[in-house]
Amino acid sequence: MLGVCNGSNPFVRGHNNNRHLSPDEMDNNIGGLPVTDCRLRELFNSLDVDGSGFLEKQEVRKMYSQFDNFGVDYSDREIEQQINKYAIRDDGKVDFDEFCCIILSVAQR
């Protein structure tokens, strides 16, 4: 439901039919990661402080290492490999589409 970000529908029928999902539940997965286009854009823009439309890979690495990994400690090399799966640019920057792929891959774990 993409309209949740702009407030068009405050509740969506939940999977158990006993209650409705809140906008926060719609916008985030169980780990609290943003999973809608609107929330991903908000997160990206908050990290893109210079407004260039790109993030430095080192900033993405730092953010990635702070995610809840459910008890798994990823090495710097493993984090780098995960980021490089989606961030294919050679200039050390991550654009919005690559950023979304990285975040959504984490949300799928």
C-alpha cells in the first residue's frame, strides 16, 4: 500500500483479520527496516547530507554494520561483499536504486 506515506489510508486490513496494520507496520518489516519506497527515500535522503544523490560506500558500510543481524557478527569483508553485490559503481558511491537493493536484501534475512 504505497498511499500510507501520504496519509491516504491510516489502516490496512491485517493478515489475521482481527486487527488492522498501522502505517508503521506497513512501512517497516519485523526488524524495523524501511521497506516502502517512501521510507527508503526518507532514509536515503537523511544520509545524503550534501544532496548529491549518492552515498559514500563507507557510510553505507557503517550503517549496514549497525543493523540487527539477529546474533550474527558479520566481518568487514562479509559486509563489503554484501554491499558490492548491489553497489556496482566503481567510484565508491551508492545511488538510490543500489541503496534500496542493499536495504531490501537485509530485510529479507
